[in-house]
Amino acid sequence: MKRDGTCMSLWQNNIEDYISKTQELPSGIADVMIIGGGITGLSTALQLQKAGKKCVLVEAYNIGFGTTGGTTAHINTVLDTPYTDLIRDFGQEGAQRVADATKDAIALIKNNIEEHQINCDFKIVKGFLFAQNESQSKVLGEILEASRSVGIDANHVPAIPAPIPFEKAIHISHQAQFHPIKYLYGLAEAFEKEGGLLLQHTRVERVEEKGTIHVKTSRGPMEARYAIYATHVPLGVNVLHFRAAPYRSYAIAVKLKSNVYHDAVVYDMYDPYHYYRTQDIDGESYLVAGGNDHKTAHEANAQFCFQNLESHVRKYFDVDSVKFKWSSQYFESIDGLPYIGHLPGNPKSVYVATGYGGNGMVFSHVAALELSEKILNNRSKYKDLFDPSRIKLAGLSNFIKEQADVVAKFLGKWFYVKDLEALADLAPGDAKVVKYEGHSIALHKDDMGNFHAVSPTCTHVHCSVAWNNAERSWDCPCHGARYSFDGKVLTGPASKDLEPIKLKHE
Ligand code: FES
């Protein structure tokens, strides 16, 4: 199974590509087109298909290619945005409804697993949040009180199941975990069994409203009554690109010398925080640890993030070997709650779900419930909380109108490899943006010593991409588009590849 980066995640190990039953583009009008084959797309598609809608799910690569293949799959009721902040910003009632939404989401995950007999190592586990200094302890006490006030079962405990020194800790009952790709494949099978059409390797290039929704894909046109972007941020230029910021998070899966693995999800209270859990796969246990998050393309040497994470984990655990390391992308909203609902600036029949922060497993299922309720019954339980239009930003509509396509700058031009090679001085596997004869050129030298050159201008709205040396991708700092080493789109909102630059050897 492939993912949007070079590093292999624990979830890709021994997992083949999912083979869809659907190979041909459908004729006629679908009820709902779901764009994106991650956990949001498939959980929503299954809900709608089961309720009798004719759904088509399209994925640019293979299902699980995006963040679902790189998550650490914590299913938690205590969220990245603590209930102290939710009560402050949305009132006691608002915070209570967020807690209720997370409960509904976890119930849906359980129900999907039971009803469709998905074998995905789902497990209810204990959760622990621990403080390591006085100020964290004070905040922890407030989080405990706020979490209890919305019905979460939590209490102070004298010990945590991880060998990390702490000052204060709380236990939260009924957290959960699973193997995200096994779960995703189970959803896909159930969706297809219910009659849903699942098209992989089909890139959506344009979505237009002409009475119905007309979708141009890499394999031809399709038509639907509703469209759902389950791709994090949508294609094109939208206000949502300015309300959701892309972040990268790092994870490692390690073997421990002691072979003793804790059966819980555990979090510290730093910002960014570290998170730990155990996963058993094919008779082997792994400690999965994550953290060292940063804004996409804001870290000059992403490999340092892996090194820092590994030394942090080695400080506390008896690490024998690091078996897997990988990173993935998520989006933060402005106010800490996701954007789920009608996509601003689009026809009423176009929806989106994004801005989950580090709580993608839970919020993806909140989206499945909320979007299917909207499409099936024109009702919304949580519109006021999750409406993507809830945050107004001044001056954006003019900006959006003014954004034209990136103009081809390198048409008919070529460059000598030896000139760029001398300028860039790259080691195999490395890359940089170089200036040459007034041009910026994104240059990568692969492991075989071959050079690949592309324009560093992001095809979304013209920011300059930066090299991610951990995943060997060109990442855009503005709205999170990512491209392969040779400029192919890995993740939106860009829909066009980086402009190729011709190189000559002699
Ligand atoms: Fe928007 Fe690159 S993702 S400019």
C-alpha cells in the first residue's frame, strides 16, 4: 500500500493495495460524489450508501494514501483542544455538545466494526495525561474538572503505565485504538457490498455546478447531486485555505528490549505534546510514539524531528530498535473545532470536512454523521459548532478573485545539469531551491545521482515550496499542498503538478 511520502508507516507493513470492485466510470447521475479515500471519505460514503443513496467515491491514488495511512490512530474523548478552552470559547453547553459528538463518533466506529465484522484490532484502552512541572499540574487540574463537567469519566491517579517521571497524572476511561488501514479496508468492503462505487487512481481536477455537480476527473467526467471534499482542504482557492493551517507530525514504532508494552494511550502536556501507545501486528508488539509537530514546510531539516523524537523516546524507554518512522499531515482550525458542513463560496450541495487537529479518528466520524444527516434529512445537529463559515476573515474574497493560474515560466527553456550541480552541491537524496540566471529552480538529486528539476512555485496560489528531507517531498508552507520529488501532486489543494524544467547533460 502506498502513502504520500517516502517513509514507511507501521500501517503499510504487509498490507497490499486495496483492489476495488469498480473499475469503470459510472454513467448517469450519482446521488453523492465523495472525493478522497481516507477515513472521512469512506466512513461518510458508507453511511450514505447504507441509507439508500447512490454514492461514488473517488481517490487520486489508493485508499489510505493520505493522512489515514500516516495517523497513529488514537481514538480519544479528551481532545487536542481541552475542555477548559471549549467551555471558555463555546460555553458549557457548547463544550457538552462537543463531548456528545465525540461519544456519537466512537459509537459509530464500534457499530461499523460490529455490523461489518471488521477485523482491525479495535481495543478499548485506558487513557493517561500527565504533567511534569508545576504549571502543567495546575492546567491538568483544570482539564480534569472541565472534562468531568461534560461527563467524561476521569480522575487523578498515582501512577501511569509508562516509565516517564511526572508530577501529576489523570486517568480517562474508555479511550480506544485500532489498525487504521485494516479498519479503512473494512469500510471499503462494506461500502462496495452495499452497492457503492469506489474508483481509485482517479484524480478530481475540477468541480463545477451546472444544475448538478459536474466533476472533471483524470479519467473523464462524472455528475452527482452532491459533492463532499474529504481531502482535508478542497481544490481551488477557498476561504477555508485561510482558516485551516497545515501541520506535520512525526511518529516512530519501536521494539523494546524488555518486551513489556503498556496497554494504554498516554500523553504528556508539552506543546507540541508527545503521545504513546502499543500496537500488536502479526504477533509482534510495538511502542508507537509521536510528536515534534510543526507547521508544514517550517522546519528546514525534517530529519531532525525524527532524531529528536527518537532521543526523547530513548530517554525513557529501553528501546531495542526503531522499526518504522514516518510523518503525516493534519490541519488545525482557528478556534480548535473542525470545519464540517457546507463549503463556503460553493453551491449548497458541496460539503467539506477538515481542521481535525490531532483528533482525526474521532472527528472523521463526527463528519460522517453530520454530513449524512445533512444530505439525508437536511438536518444538522452541530451546525453552529462546526459550520465552516463560522469564522469571518476580512478581505479574502478579493484575494481569491485575483488568483490566476500559475503561468508557465520555463516553457522552451533548459539548463545544463553541470551548472546546477556545481551551484547546488547536493548529496544523493538531497534537494534545494537554487537561483540560476534569475530563475528559482527546485533541484533534487536522487540516490542514483540523477537530477530532477521543477519550478518551486506552488500551482495552488504561487507560494514557494520547500524540501521535506524526511518524506522526500516538496511541501508548500501556505496551504499544505505537497508534491513528489519530481513535482507530481501528492496532496491538495493544488491540482496541477509543479512545472517541469528540462535538464541537459551536454
Ligand atoms: Fe496554497 Fe501552495 S498550497 S500556495
